[in-house]
Amino acid sequence: MIDVLGFFAGACLIVSMLLRNIYAVKILLTVAAISFLAYGIILKLLPIIVINSVLTASGIYELARLTRKGKAAG
């Protein structure tokens, strides 16, 4: 079951490389980071936890920024 989480996160990364819409890319990258973070926590892998904590935080920040920017433009 844990492997499924890792494969899901990897699939999100792969699919994000195929998209052109930056908002969709950021969503998938953030979902991947959250999934890898959960994977790292379950397996107690500190490097995975640290890196994906930072990626999750930056992904959430970027999504919020893009959302605010979109509301300001619309």
C-alpha cells in the first residue's frame, strides 16, 4: 500500500511535465509533494520529509499567489 503512494506521487510528477496550464502544473506538483511527504513520514525518511515539506509549502504559496493574481486580473 505504501508503494502505491510513492507511485501516485511519481505519476503526478510525470503528468505535470505534460501539461501547459501553469495552474494545473502547480496543483499536480503540490499534490505530488504532499504525497511524497506522506510517503516519507510513513517510512521515516528524513531527507524526503524535509525536501517535500519545503516543496509543499512553496506549492501552496504559489497556488495562492496565482489565485490572487487571477482574481485581480478578472
